[in-house]
Amino acid sequence: MTRADGRTADQLRPVTIERGWSEQAEGSALISFGRTRVLCTASFTNGVPRWLMGKGTGWVTAEYAMLPRSTNDRMDRESVKGRVGGRTHEISRLIGRSLRGIIDTKALGENTLVIDCDVLQADGGTRTAAITGAYVALHDAVEWGRERGFIGKKALALRDSVSAVSVGIIDGEPRLDLPYEEDVRAETDMNVVVTGSGAFIEVQGTAEHAPFDRTELNALLDLAVSGTAELARIQRTALGLP
Amino acid sequence: MTRADGRTADQLRPVTIERGWSEQAEGSALISFGRTRVLCTASFTNGVPRWLMGKGTGWVTAEYAMLPRSTNDRMDRESVKGRVGGRTHEISRLIGRSLRGIIDTKALGENTLVIDCDVLQADGGTRTAAITGAYVALHDAVEWGRERGFIGKKALALRDSVSAVSVGIIDGEPRLDLPYEEDVRAETDMNVVVTGSGAFIEVQGTAEHAPFDRTELNALLDLAVSGTAELARIQRTALGLP
Amino acid sequence: MTRADGRTADQLRPVTIERGWSEQAEGSALISFGRTRVLCTASFTNGVPRWLMGKGTGWVTAEYAMLPRSTNDRMDRESVKGRVGGRTHEISRLIGRSLRGIIDTKALGENTLVIDCDVLQADGGTRTAAITGAYVALHDAVEWGRERGFIGKKALALRDSVSAVSVGIIDGEPRLDLPYEEDVRAETDMNVVVTGSGAFIEVQGTAEHAPFDRTELNALLDLAVSGTAELARIQRTALGLP
Amino acid sequence: MTRADGRTADQLRPVTIERGWSEQAEGSALISFGRTRVLCTASFTNGVPRWLMGKGTGWVTAEYAMLPRSTNDRMDRESVKGRVGGRTHEISRLIGRSLRGIIDTKALGENTLVIDCDVLQADGGTRTAAITGAYVALHDAVEWGRERGFIGKKALALRDSVSAVSVGIIDGEPRLDLPYEEDVRAETDMNVVVTGSGAFIEVQGTAEHAPFDRTELNALLDLAVSGTAELARIQRTALGLP
Amino acid sequence: MTRADGRTADQLRPVTIERGWSEQAEGSALISFGRTRVLCTASFTNGVPRWLMGKGTGWVTAEYAMLPRSTNDRMDRESVKGRVGGRTHEISRLIGRSLRGIIDTKALGENTLVIDCDVLQADGGTRTAAITGAYVALHDAVEWGRERGFIGKKALALRDSVSAVSVGIIDGEPRLDLPYEEDVRAETDMNVVVTGSGAFIEVQGTAEHAPFDRTELNALLDLAVSGTAELARIQRTALGLP
Amino acid sequence: MTRADGRTADQLRPVTIERGWSEQAEGSALISFGRTRVLCTASFTNGVPRWLMGKGTGWVTAEYAMLPRSTNDRMDRESVKGRVGGRTHEISRLIGRSLRGIIDTKALGENTLVIDCDVLQADGGTRTAAITGAYVALHDAVEWGRERGFIGKKALALRDSVSAVSVGIIDGEPRLDLPYEEDVRAETDMNVVVTGSGAFIEVQGTAEHAPFDRTELNALLDLAVSGTAELARIQRTALGLP
């Protein structure tokens, strides 16, 4: 079976990372998974919210949003509607948990990192692109804080890297990194967040049209582990790491 | 290792289901997982929202909420804050997806089912208790619609049953059905939604304090499958089914 | 004239109070006036809001809400609508005033009591059931505070008990404790809040379909005073008081 | 006992009504109860909301609000806060019920009347001044509709007039029409809405500092009945009626 | 060409200022530009918002709003809609900037002035009437603060006066002070805010139906400068200044 | 006097326009004025809002927003705050008016164009860059509609082009196209919207620190007219027009 865009079932879309896209943020990356493009910025602030003060630990949080015309049909702005929708909330929380899964908040010290992931163009996989780009922005903001002495020179604030990919079963076949047209047809859809060393941070599988069994679950996890290993390599290259 | 409440690692808390608790709703259940108590009601309406009219399919949606003093510390009401929080949105969406995973909306016909799950008392596992109780309420509301001729006599609107349970790793040990005090200590926490016939509807695993590997994931899935099989039996008993 | 449920005009519906229904709250009661069921919880906090600090007086407030399917037709959630409605506001304020009418905030000391009244099932008289149940929850929360030394051993924080009942004129006949079907037909509808010693805290009479005269007003007040005397007895029994 | 403003206990403040103050509204009145000044406008629309169409009855509703600096200390605007407060809701509903108590919605036909009562200056009794002025605005808007043929020539849309006054017990003495400084000191405070023919539309008595007994209630009602009779005369004069 | 209300092209509508209309505010004015009537109040508070504390400068801000029936068709209240509209925001900000343009916040000292401009009746030019009336209210509130010693005796908090007027091109002719019926027909519409000494604070010209050229712009500015000079004279008379 | 970035007083920052940046929108442009970068998309919909149906005219509207970390300090999202701020509203309205100033809505026919201008990076002049880029996006969306037959082949929907620039007086010197650091220091600040043929659509001058006179106003207008002429040339180049 060949996919509409010519990829094999276990192949990622072309992934590019423009590190340092923003001249304002302490860390930033404009990441593309094919036509999906997400601008990730990391804002570093010395200090923590009031309820964390004096505990010696830092705080990492994330916010996700889509531009109104990032999609094929224009969506109303959540600011105009006056409320953040359930899907937006859910993805913002997922990104935050994924990043907190690899950060050592003790080593970070009393500093706050806010990661904004704004989808400029959407074609499936926006949340996984966001997590993958957010790590690059986070990495550079942590370095920014270290250079200015807000984080200890030897503190290992980032224990590992993190990336994410979507996988799904389309027409009975497990596939990696779904664009929009595959995503809507998937019987089962899964987002998997994996560390650079190959451990799971988050596994979210959903039966969209039919329940799935243990064999299918395993096939999807295999695909996701290999896809995130490739993403980890791309992140290291973007960051100039060995 | 013994648990604080004396259970073995693979044991559910005492589960009770008061079917038909509400005299107003078309289907209802007051379900308890230990001290966690959730009132589930199913509201049946003949007809569907405007955007679905004339398509011959039904609509199922769910809303989850917690009473302000269901928890140990009183929470502010979301109505007073003027916005529904991210966690509430996320769980409402999960319950809806879980129920839509076993319902045949074609067989349901142009009818709407709204499931409300209100947590009266919370001690961990509120979303899994909600899904498990919601199925009982849904079942009875579907019967109500069938008896009144809104659903065809032979239409198999419910393809299967559905229940859910939480599992997690505490002090390195995989455990079933976590109360609040275990939930906050879990290194990894997973909610698994399973059909009566044993297939997965949703798998949501989160590394709370440490990433998890494939072996741990498998151990947790095994526990969840056995726990939901037990819950499916309890549901059948409550419904007077063989 | 006989009523649809067989009661005489001056008879209450069956009233039950499950004291201590909640294992989380400092005081609680699940109260039923016939099919109307309200869960009342009292949350005790040592300390007062900022604007009251240092004045040596306590603070008592109440919030009322209905579950979406407590009624015959499902109502939208106020959290989802993003605003608390006028009726909800009005009843919350009434419950708060009723409780403040019997509490001595000086004797209470710098402590805060928040009473939540959530209607699980509605069949008329939800606000009067809420006030009557709220008193029981309040009583136990005050005792909880006293036992822990937050309130002085001899401080008489509760000067009296309080209960409430609805009365109305249906087909020209004054009746006590209206269920929903009588409530909608009432020409005049009145909610009366009375202390255990028989004094008025609140009298709210409304001409729904026809203005009322002084004679009718007096007949309704007589009914209400006798109904609340009976409720005060039921409260004392629930609390194990002589 | 003499009052701070020199009145006797059973005397109203100077009441003035500037009928037709607005050149935009179909009916309007700028009413003063002493320093309390409320601008009441009545907006007449031919037609009713969708849910009333085809039933042959009209609709009357009211909205109350205070200008931010109508009071001694500036209040935040409810538009800026993004929500209408409980007190505002409560008073808007009271005004609406009071007007619906004297209007025959069948005779009104399928027409809508919206009454706006905006407090320009507040010194106690704003809700009673609002009701009293609203009647004058309503009267003229009904006439406006009759002159244009929207209401039948002989239809008796207004069955009676309506006015309201506050009464309270201060230092043990029942007093009529409380200004702010008496209102805050009142042990018991009551707002009474009475028709031109002397029947009650609404009786709202609240024990602010001490419960009240039947004797006190009767004394307050006597005062209110005599005060509203005087207000009815002032309304007739303003309207040029005999 | 003559205008519908008989004025010449360079003539203001009748302007009246009732200084001190409010007995509650520190400064106030009820201003009329023809049928347009705006109640302006200035609230003086000793102290500044937290973010300005200790800087030795004051704060001046303004809020504009329209009563729902100030206009020919009733508008929904912004408090009921739960949000302040774009036009309201824009005008509030314009009034605030206009007043800050003539106040010396250093000389004002750590005091706050909030100016509320509520449109009681609207017939075009509400924002320019609001600015013109707001200055009178501001002037008196500053005097109030000076008399009580909150502002230094010799501090020149108000460097100048300020007033505003609308101008526009109707049927090719530049006209001063547009009522509603001219405003909607204007090809170009301009609001000009000018100090008592004739300098510009704000110039806002908008091509409503056709772009405008430099000659037209100059003609409009000439009209506006002469109109605001007249308004400055009226302000001085209202304030009893030479 | 030389400027911090080396420009002369009458020189624009480097301006770049990436036409067609979005693969989703019918028209789009990523425009840069120096470090200020705005993504403009134009969404074309066949049909108009209900209140315009059947009138034979189209509708053009615009929404402006800033990404939270487009600025030097991160701003809270308006979606999270639950309300659109005054500045955002004001700029959205300005962009909409500017575009409507050059579009012939009759020639557009019953079609709707929504222009979204999202600031990805901000360094002063975001509203003027937005208007200038919005025109390019609008142009291409109109062409898109014409190619698909939604707009008549010969209909001249765009009567002219439009661009905008900021001008201001810094240290007494009139300057063109202010970056952030000049903007905050400007005594007077002006945004001018000009058509390709040199007529004014909007002139908004504000005295930030000192009132301005007629001579200064004229100097600023001269600068703006020459700057927008240069922008019109850059727009034509981007669009491949002669």
C-alpha cells in the first residue's frame, strides 16, 4: 500500500526546524512536519508563581493555540468567543506534561518557563510537532538562563530530550505521522511522547471508529518508538549536539 | 506489599451501582468505587442538533463536573469562575468518546443522548467510575427510547458494553484502581477504557514522576484488562443481564 | 379538597435528613422534601477573607446550584454557559442571609463557613429544602470547629435553628409545601424562613397570577409558621438534640 | 423620635417624576425619591421573542443597573467585570414581576415592552423608585402602542397601576421610605409592591440584624400600604389622570 | 446650503453644561450638545494603583458607556452580553488620552481620577460631548483634592483645558458638530480634540464613503479649531472662570 | 540627527513581503517592517452574513492579534483572559475600515472576506504593517474569487490599493516608520492610511507627551504621504503588477 504523499507506512514527513526564529524569545523554533508549521517560543522568567515561592523548584507550563486560518476552513478565534475550547486545553496540558517529564524542576531552581506553541499552518500532527519543537525552544531558554547565572552551571535541568509523533491504523495498516487526510480516516489514532533514551512519557490511544486489540496497540507503539528516535536525531542536529 | 486499604495489587475497591437513582432522567446510576461516588444521568431527546439533521444518525455527548466540596478542600465552582477548566473539558471529552466507541449512531437513529456525570464525592478514579456508571445510565435511556418507539425494535444501538479503570505504578509495583492517596504518589498513571468483549477504546498513560518502559506498560495493561472484565460483570448484574 | 399526593392542605411532604452524608465535608446533610433532594455541605476554614481580617468576626456564605438533569427537562450547565443565572444568584443570597440570621459572627470568631446546596433532584421547594438542610450541615461544621478549638468552648455561635417552607394559594386554597405541579399553578407563592423559636428571618411573597390581600397573606403566614415548627422538630431529631 | 432629614416615621421623601424625560424612548420617567434618582425608559417593539410567537400574548421584562458613580464610592462597571451581579439580577427580576403583576399580556397582544431602570444617583430605595417610575414609563409606552394600532383600542392592557416603597425598623421604630443611612442601620428591611387598588404584588421582608415577629411585620405592612397609596396619587398626577 | 436643524455649516448645536449635577461625585457635569446628553462624573481617590506606587505620579483613566435606550433602537447592555464592545473600548481610551494630554501627573501627585461618561441620550457626537463635559468634572475633582490637601496648593495639575468636536463632509460641504442624521451620511468624519490654547491632542479622520485629500482635511481642521475655541469659552463660563 | 538603526528621518525600515506564505488561505502575505513581522491571511467565503443577504453587497472585516511572545515581555493570551482588549479591538476596526475604504462592496457581490493579521514578532508599527500586508492578501483572495466565478470577470472590486505607515516627532524631529524604541519616546505619534493614488483613508494623530500644532501636523502628513507611496510600489512589486 502506498500513501497519498508517496511515503512508506513507517516514514516521517519531511521535518525541518528553524531554531531561533524569534528575536524576542529566550528560545524558539519554527518546526514543520510536512505542511504543518508550528512556532514554538520559550519565555524564561527568573522567579516562580507565588504558590511555589521558597520551595526551591521551578515551573514549566505550555499554551497551544491555532491561528484562525491555519486550517482549511477558518475557525473563530477563542479570544473572540471568550473561552478556550476543550481541545485547546487538552493539548496545552499534554505539552506541559511532556516537557515536565524531562525537566528536573529542582535543578531548574526558582525559574519559570512558559512555552507557547502557535500553529501557523495545520495539516495533522500539530500537537506532536508542537512537543517536538517545544523541546528545542525549551533547551535554548534553559541555556539562556544558565549563561546569565539564573540556573547553576552544573545543574542538569534537562534530564533527557523529548519528541512526539502520531500513529494510526488506516485501512487496517499501521502508519506513522498522519497528515490531516489520514487522521480523519484512521480507525485508531495514537499520540506517543517518547524521551531521547526511548522511554514513554505519554501514550494516548483512541479508537475513533473501531476498538483495537493488543496486537494493534503493539504495532502502533513500535512505529512510534522508531519515529521518535528519528525525531530525536533531527532535534540534536538542529541544536548542534553530537 | 499491602495497600493502605488492605487490598491486593490486582483488586478493585468495593463497587456498587444504584441503578435508576434519579426519578427524572431516562436512565441513571449512582456508582461508587470505594469512597468515590458519581451520579450519572442519561437524557434522551428525540431529534438531533441542527447540523446533524437529516443524516439519519444520532448524537451522544457527555459532561463531567465535580461538586465544590466533593474533594477534601473545597474548590471554586466553575459556574462562578465563569469558565470550564481544562481538566473538566478533558474528562468530559473522554467520557463522550468512550460511549461513542460502543454505540452505533446509525442504529440509534436521529436521537440525542446527553450523559451527565456529577462527582458527589471524590477519592481517585472519578473519570473511570463515571464511564462505568455512564454505561448503565446510557443502557437504560436507550431502552427507554426503544420502548417508546424512537429507536427501532431490532436496532442494535449498543454494540457492546464499556467500563474503565485506573492503574498505576506505586513504589515500583503495578496496582489496580487507585484511590486518591495512591494516585498522587504514582510514578505512572494510566486510565484504560475497555469494551465488554475486551477490546480497547482508549489507553491514556502518563509518566507523572518517571518515564515508563514497555514492560511496565504491559503490566499495567494486563491489570486494566482484568479489572474491566470484573467491572463488566458488575454492570451486567446491575442491569439484570445474564 | 384533596391534593394530588393525598396530603391535607397543611401537611408537609415526607421529610428525611441523612446527616453526615459526605465523608469530605465538616458538616453535611442529604435532605428530601418528597422527591426534592438536596445535598448540603458545610466547609469550615480557619480564617476569613482579607477584607474581614482583624475584625474578630466570622463569615458565612452559601452557594446554590441545580444538577443539569435534576429537573424534568435537562438544563444547560451554568459553567458551560459561562455565567450564573439570576435565579441561582437570588437563591444563593437567600440561603446566605437565612443562615447569617441565626449565627453570631462575633462568637464564630475569625472562621469562614461556606455552605453548598446542590439540588440532585427537583420537585418544587428546592430553596426551602436547601435552607432546612443547610442548617444541619452548618450545625455540624460549627461543632467540628469547636472540637478543634477554632471556636471558643462556650461561644454560642448558633443563636437559634432555622428552617424554611413554601406556601401558596392554589384554586383559592392556602397550601403548605408545594411540589412542582402545585407551584406552577399557584396564584400566590411565598417562601418563609423562620427560626426555631418562631421569629421571621425572611418573608418573600409573590403574586404569580393575581395580587393578594392581607387576609390571604395572614393565612399563608399561619401555614408557614406551623410547617417550620414541624421542620424544626425534624432537624432536632436528625441532630440528636432534645 | 425624629429622622435625620426631619421627616416623621410615616412620611415619604420628596418624590418628583419628570415624565417623558427621554426623546428616544416610547415612554420614560426620571423619578426622584429624595436624592435617589432613577431614569426609567420603556421600549415598545411590535412582535415577541421566538418562543412566544403565535400565542397571542405579549412580553414584559425589565433591566436594572447602577451607574458606577451613582453611589458614594465608585463601583466597578458590570460590563467591565464581564458579569451581572446577584443583586442586579435580583432587582431586575423583581421589577419585571411587579410590572407583569398589573399587565394583561393577552390584552397587550404580541408586543414586547422592555423597561430599563438606570440609577443615576443612589441614596437608598433605588428598587422601589425604579418600580414606581417604571410604571409611568410603561403606561406611556402602552399608550404609544395603542395610538399606532399595535394594541387594540379597547384592550385594557394595564389592569391597575403599581408602586413600591421600602419600610424598616430602625432603633425599634417602623419607618417609611428609608434613605441609605437608615437602610444600613435597619434591623428589619422590607420592600413592598402594591397595586393602585391596594393589593400586594410582592412582599419581601428580611431580618438584617434581628429576626422579626408578627406584630412588627404588621406594622411595616401598614406603613407600606399607606406609602404606596400616596405614590399612586403622585403617579396619577404625573400622568394627568383623575 | 442649510442644515436640517437650521444651523450654518460652522455653527455648534446649543451646548449646555449643568456643573455639579451629581451629589455623590467629587466633580460632575451633565452636558448637552443639542439632543445628545452625557453625564460625566469624576471620582477622586487618594492613592494610585499598585504598579504606580512610590513613583510620585498620579493616574487618570476614563470609561464611556451608553444607556441601552439612549439611542433610537434599544441596544443590549454590555454587562448582559458579558463583554465590552470595540467601539466602547475605543472611545473610553480616547477620552482617557485626551484628559491625560492636559494633566500634569507629577503635579497631581499620587492620586487617581476616574472619569465616567455615561450617555443618557444619543444624537451624534457623544464622544466629543463626553470629552468636553469630562474636563469640567475633572476640573472640579482636582479642586476638591486641592481643598483637602491631597494636591499641593500651588501644583498646576491642569496645564490647560480640553474640548472636542466632530466635523465632517456632507454632500461635499465641511460641517461642524454633526448630529446623528448627518453623521451617517458623512463622506468623511473627523473628531478633533483641542486644548484651550488651540493645540491638538488628537486628530482622528476617517473616510467613511470616499477617501479625502489634503484640502478637505485642512477645511475640516479649520472648522474644528473654531468650534473647540467656542467650547472652551462655554467651559470657562460653566466653571465661573474669566 | 541619525537614528539608532542608521536610517534618515524620512526612510522606511527594510520592507519584505512573502506573498502566498499560507497554503490554506485564499490570499496571504508574511510582511516585515524591519523586525516587525505580521502574517496576513484573507479568507474568502461565498455568501454574506444573514443581515446582509439579498442586498447584493459583500462584506469585509478584519481581526488583529499578537502572539503572546511576539513582544519583549510575554503577554497573557486574550483567549485565556476571556476577553479581547481595547487596543486589539481598536486596531482590528482600523484595519477593517482601511480595507473597506478601497473595496467596492457592490462589485464584490455577496461574498465575504475575513482578513486575519497575526503579529508573529513586534517592534513598532504592527498596525501599519498589518494594513499594508492585508492589502496583498486581500488582492489575491479577490483574484481567487474571480477565477472561480464568485466575482464578476469585469467587476472592479478593488478600486485602489492601500498602505499605512506610522510617523512621529522624536526630540522635535519628524520621523517616518517608528520602531518600538522610537515609538515610546515620541511626543506625537500618527498612523496614516493612504490609497495608492495618494488620498487619505484614515489619519490618527495623538499627542503622547505634548500637544502638537498645525505646522507639526503638516510635516508628519508630508512624511506619511511619501512613505506610503514607497509602500505602494513595494506592494505592486510583490503582486507582480506594473
